Amino acid sequence: MHKVVLYTQPQCPPCEIVKKFLQAYEISFQEINIKKDENSKQYMINKLQSYSTPTIVVDNDHVIRGFNLDELAACLKIPCD
């Protein structure tokens, strides 16, 4: 089982797509809204070197910056057709 943390913000269509993708494959994830949590926003920018949402961290070491379902699927070992 993978540990997935999803950094999002309101009115972010790519964030919604990623959430639906994870839910469709029954992958649990922690969602962090960077508009409600300034510390997490700063962590995303300063530590993860990401300036956009969605930003996804898989298993504490793989950071996906921006919208990239192919990379996310590969990281989670989900076959893409």
C-alpha cells in the first residue's frame, strides 16, 4: 500500500481529476488544501520545490509536480491503456 499526499487548492480542475483517479483505483490519500494551511503551502514550495497544484508525494520520496497522470500511474504501478 502506497502513502499518497495530495496538495490541492480550490478551483483547481486538475486537482479534482487526480482525486477522482485515485478514488477510481481505491487508493487512499491525504489531501492538504494549501489555501487553508499556510505551513503546508510553504513546505510544498520550499521543501518539495513545487509551485503549482496538484503536487503529489508518493511514499515520502517521489514528488510529482503539476498534473501528470501517466507519472502518477507509473509510480503507483497502475497499468495505463
